[in-house]
Amino acid sequence: MNIDNKNFMLTVNLAIFKVDETARANVKKLPRRELSVLLTKRKREPFKGCRAFPYRFVGIGESLDDAVFRELGEKTTLQNLYFEQ
């Protein structure tokens, strides 16, 4: 089968999580863990203005890894993150 990317579009979606430990006053003196997730506001329809995971269309001849790092560079200052598919 001959697959030609002129017939479809491919995106990478980034789910970036961060866990912070914050001190809190409790009986056991245990740290409280907070989960943060990176979201962006959609600029286009459908769902314009809603929150979504950052995503990027993969360019012709571009690898999925390159698309991920390109999106990270455009949306954040994060570098050298561990990621997996």
C-alpha cells in the first residue's frame, strides 16, 4: 500500500505532567503532592477558547520526535524532557 501524507494530516499531542511537593500543616507532617498539567487555549474551531493539550501537525519528512521538540520550543522554555509514545 502506498501511503501519501497528502491524503491525511498527522499530529502529536503533548501531555506534560509535573508533581510538586508542598509543605502543609497536618498531624503526620507529610508533604502534599500537587499534580500540574500543561494546557493551552485552542485558537481555532471547533472548541475555540477551550483548554486542550498542546499539539502540533507533523511536517512532511519530519519525525514525531522532531515535532514534539518543535512544539515544546514554541510553547514552553522546557528542554531535554523525557518522553515516550
